[in-house]
Amino acid sequence: MRTRRKRTVLLAITSATHHGFYRGASRYAIQHHWHVVADTIYASMVPIGWKGDGILSFVGYWEELANYVKSADVPAVEISSVRQDLGLPYVGEDNEAIGRLASEHLLERNFKSFAWAPFWDDQVNEERYLGFSRSLQAAGYECLRLIPVSNRKAASHSRHLNWTLRRCSLIRAIRALHHPVGIFCYNDYVATDIMDACIEAGIRIPQEVAVIGVDNDPILCECAQVPLTSVRHDLEGMAYQAAALLDRLMEGQAAPRVPERIAPKGVITRKSTDVLAIEHPEVAKASRYIQANFVRKDLSVSSVVEACNLSRRFLEKAFRNELDRSILAEIQRVRMNHACTLLESTESAIATVAMKSGFGNLNHFFRVFRTHNKMTPRAFRLANKSAA
């Protein structure tokens, strides 16, 4: 049996690229015994004269690198659909699915006013907006568009931006929205910009404005003044599949006619959307009580009703009118969200996760988890193990 020659592959990736791309590419390289050349990442220089078997790239808007990759006389695959204009084979993100996840997350929190915050006007921004707005339209709601953070055409001529004027315009636009409002942002950078504008203007997050980004970048999401909720974009999966495609091209196979799109892996909920947009005062009071007491094993519909000093029939009817779900369903929703967060972010035993989420009976926890997530807690943890 003939042993395949060791491949030499250039990672033509900008230094600002998310670490998920590095992890996906390196995982494939290790499994398939590639020799990886990472000069572009560490030297931030185009490696003129480099010789090898293939290029795995994410060039962003570094035009010199884009031109180099296009002109290289070896197979090349671009990670993501950001630069479809290059004419290279690529593995992209499912941007419409990203938008749908964001809309479902905000709809679950009972928002009825929505806005979209783009980075600039391009196809990826438009796809995410369409996924978000179409999902909202199906639920009977509209979506307003805020001004882009940047203008690509202007940026190509000048690196200067009148930050103060743009911030003032952005604050005026956010104030003009009907509050409470859920704002979906192109990525985590745009989301933190929106949150900074709200904080500067004295607009409360998430009570008046709830903000959700994309990428789940830990530096931006965890270090923001208000920790940021984000769609968990499967960057590692994109890079891994892009490397697999490059391997096939280096074997002489043809590129697929339709590029592969990688689905997002869910939403990581943090404080920026950790709220229910509720107008009914008694439902709001009951919801706050559930949020404060969901870890108690004895929390029940009866205890919520008693704490609010109302009749059960009245409160159940108010819950269904306001949230389109029962009091029990809301208790389970809050507990499930907390359990999913613990499964994703900790190594705690599943029995511990159940206890910390308010479930006194492990079998009951498994039944409810399967109903909500269509899989076991262990399967959920494995599916969401690598933070992208």
C-alpha cells in the first residue's frame, strides 16, 4: 500500500481571525499529517515565493493577501462566505440560520419591537438580516435597520472615521426605537458598539434594549460592561470542513458547484438579553419571582401564585395572554436555560447540573431535558463542547 506524501499547507489567515478557525484547521491537519506553514499569521506578511501543496485562507479585507491567494498556482479554499468575490472555492456560514436563531431567542423573551445593526452593506450582512427579518415577519413583527458601523467604500479610501458624529447619530436612532426593543447585531464587535452607545445615553440593558451578537468571542462577550449574548457560530467546524475540501482539491477532485454552509451551534445567553419584555405588571412580578427562585426544588405553580397574592386562574390566563405559555412552562424554560448554560460552560456532573437548575429528581430532569432539547444532557454537552 502506497503511503501518501505529507502535504505542506499554508494558513493564509489574518492575525485578527477568531481562534475557532485555528482550532478547526489544526485539528484536521493533525488527523491527516499535514505540515502547516503559519508565516502569514505570525509575521503578518504575504509570503511571496512560498512553495507548497495548497492554501487554506481567511483573507478578510487584506487585499494584498487576497491577490496572492488568487494568483497562487496551488489549490486554495477560503473559510467563510465573506469574500465570495474572490472566485475561490469556500466553505461558508449559514447566515440565514444565524439570523433565525437570533429572532427565536428574542421572541422567546417576548419582545415585540426589533432592530438590525449591520457592520456594513454586503451579502453576508444582508443574509443575516433576511434570516432575522423573515423569521420575525412569520411571527407577525417588523424589523427596523440601524446605520452601519462602517462604510466599506469609504473605508477603502480613508481609514478615518468621525467617531463622535456617528455615535451621536446612533444614540438618536436607538432612542427613536420603541422600547423595549431587541437588537440583533452583525457580530460581537457591532453589538458591543451598540451597548456602549446605550450606556453612554443612559439606556438600560437589557430592560430597555436587549442586544445579541454573533461569534461568541470570549474577549468581547465576557469583558463587555454588560456581558453579551451571542449566536455561537461554528467557526471551528467551518475551518475543519474547509480543510477537508482543500484535501480533496489537492487530490485532484473538482470543487463542489454549491458551497457547503455550516449551521450555527445555538445561542449563549448572557446578561444583555437575560430579561422578559413584559407589559403586564402581575406577569412581570411572577416572572421576577421565578427568576429569583428557580433553583429551589419546591418552586411550583402554587408557590408562584401565592407569592403574587393572586388567584391561580387569573395568573394562568395572564401568562398565556402575555407570553403564550403557562406558568409551569416558564419555570421549566428558565431551569432549562440555566442547565444548558452549565452543561456548556462547566464540567460539573449532570446530577450537579440538575440540582443547580432546580431539579430534585434526576429522572425528571432527563425527561424534561429530552422534551425541550430533543437529546440527552450528555449528548447536548458533547455537541456543544468546543466553544467557537
